[in-house]
Amino acid sequence: MLRIIFQPLILMTLLMTLLPAASAQSDPSIPFPGNRVRNYYRLQAERFLSSGLQRPADLLPQFPGLDGGGFGHWGQNPEDASFDRSLNGVQTGNLICQLTRHFNKVTPKAVTVLLDPESGTTMLFDPEHLTFTDAWAGGFVEWGFVRFGLMQGVEARGRQIGNAHAARWMTPSQTATRYLGFYRCNQDVVFASQIGNAGILEHAELRDGWIVRTIMIRGSLPADTILVLSETAQVTNVEHVRSAAGQALQIVRGDQTETVQVRALMGAAELHHADGRIGVRIPSQEQLLLRIAQRADTGKPAEPLPGIPADQSVTDLLATLQNGEYPRQLSLLVGQEVAAGRIAETGQRDLVGH
């Protein structure tokens, strides 16, 4: 038998003429889904072997898809067949890792933590900024409806507390940064990151109406590092107020008065308000234990402020983790180095019982 070389399209046409089709199209006489193309390659092989050809063909038609290739991208299922909001009824716990839309901002790799189910107080941690960049009350997150809710990420549900979209660590431009992941211990979530030679652990909780952040740092940060909490572009007034914590600011933003208190329990830190930013200036030191408390009110809170409510168990948990010890019922989610504003996917390593 002479071997004839054809252009691919001509060859496929010839072979499909020589070989009986292996149910290459859906049978319109059979209702969906019974009309789908099934066992395609087995039927194709059987028909090829029984066709009488004496040698393998150079090209065989590929599988045309369950619906025979004649119904477009969605096949016999229209796109709206996957519109469903049932995911909002699923108990997902107090943490979601998902692209998140929140108050005119989109955070692709957001880790959203529900601090208090009763009030719906929630905070969003941005692994690319290595800190919390938003907070809201009145709900957790809402899933979309396209492809059963898995195609759109999630959206913040509730009213925003302050505006921390500009929150970040301000360090010299060449400072190496790395997001290490987060620990989970029951409902507590502790984020781990590294800036220069300093290892940073950060935890947030709701206590007595205050969002209390505890930050533990071991190792020296670059000189004059500032943890930016927010910017003052839409702020009408900022003033220092008396507080048992020692350092406090009241920030008026629209009809909302946001109060921020800062206290260094170990080491030194200074509440910083300059250059259109509100933050915490941290001098170079080997160890720092810092608490930041934040709340929002519709009116001006009474002075002096009562100080920062605290839970010693949180400090103990951070100290345990910083020493490389792991409580029971704890898992560590490990990320990879932040480079050019992006991080690699996060893997999980269970440490339960270690």
C-alpha cells in the first residue's frame, strides 16, 4: 500500500469517511443527558479494528466532547444552570482565603477572619502588605452566584470600620519581606511574616467593643520602620486624646469617629501622625510586644479612654509560637516568599499533637 502524505484537514476528512463515526455527535432523538457522547475512544478503536485497514492510521479524530462539539462552550448546559447562592448557607468557619471585594477595593489573596460572630466584626489580612488592611462589622463575607459561587471570590458584608486600605509596613526600598503563612488554634488566627531580620507575629480579636491587635516582633526591624494604619486623605480632623494606654488619637472621617490606642508592653513604639499618614513608628530594637486598639463610634467617646483591654492568653500563645513550640490542635499554613508584589500558592502542614 502506497503511503500518501495529506494536509491534516484532508487526512482527517478522509479518515472520517473511511471509518464509521464513534458516536461523534449527540443523538437528537434521545433526551439530555442520555444523548451525550460516551465511550468514544473504545468505540473508535473497535470500529477501527473492524474496518479492514491493515495498518494504523496516521491521524484519528479526537474526542469532540460530551455534547459532540455542537453546542458551544457551555454544551447543552446554559451558563445560568450554574447560578446558585447555596454556598452562603455553608458553615465555612471563621476564616476564608479568597479574592475579596471590600469597600471599593479588591484584595486578590485576602485572608479574612471573623473575630466575633455575634457582631459580625471581621478583619482582612493582605499577605502582600503583611498586615490587616480593612475591618467591618455587621457580617462576614458573601459568595457570588456564578458557577455555584466559586468564580467571583467573596464580598465584604457589613459597614466599614475606619479605612485601612493604605495600611502597610514602610521600610527602606531594598528590605526583604516574606509572608510565612498563619497559625490556627481553635478560633485564634496568628499571622507570621518576616521583614529584614525581624520575625513578626500578629493576632486580632474583639474585646469590650475594641478591635485589639497584638504584635510580637523578635529581631531588629530597619531603622525608623513605620507600620502605617491609615491615610488621612478623607479625614476631617485628627487629635490626640488622653488614654490609660498613654498614646491615643481620635480620627473624624465623615460621620464616624475612629479611636486608635497604642501601647508597647515590651520595647518602644510611638503613635505617628505626619505626612498624611497615621501609624506606629518602631525604632530598631531586638524585641517588641505591641498592642493596637481600634474602635469606631458615631459620636465622640468620653475621655479619658479606659486603655486597651487585653487577654494574657493571646500573649502567651504568641510567645509559644515565637519560641518554635506548637500547642496541641494547631496547624500551620506555610506561604512562600513575596516577590514583585506576588506570592506563590500556599500549602498546608498539619502540626496537630506536636
